[in-house]
Amino acid sequence: MNFEKMIEAMTPEVYESLKRSVELGKWPNGERLSQEQRETSLRAVIAYEHARDMPQDKRVGFIDRTKADGSQHGSDPLAAETLKILNEH
């Protein structure tokens, strides 16, 4: 089974288990994840979230930048920035 087929077949329970394992760094039986297992599991979790069109605020790695008044903390890291080049003579 290839990676894409595995993601399509993944159940919500398997997704939650993988996500929890990545968070804790160990499988449900207590065995530690290797670096490769952790990376592959995180990749699977992210692919699952993308394939299911999960809302951004429910995805792994989401950072809520909203203040109580509705404004944003800091700047949007994905927003385009204006670059000003000054020439000194």
C-alpha cells in the first residue's frame, strides 16, 4: 500500500493515535518512536488533515494569534512584506 492509499484508508481513531504518539514521542504501548517513525507519523498526520480539509485552527502546528478584542498578535508570517532599498552615495 502506498502512502496516499494509507492516508485515504486512515480512520479518525488511527489519526488521533498517531497524533498523540508524535506529541508524546512514544507509541500507545510505551515504546519510544525512532526519529524516522516520528517524522513519518507527523507526515501522515499532516497529510490526513490536508486530505480531510480540516479547518486551519484544528490542524497540527496551528498558532492562534487572536487577542481577546479580535485583533492579531504580531504580524502574519505569510503576509507579503515591502522591501525598501536605500542607496547611499
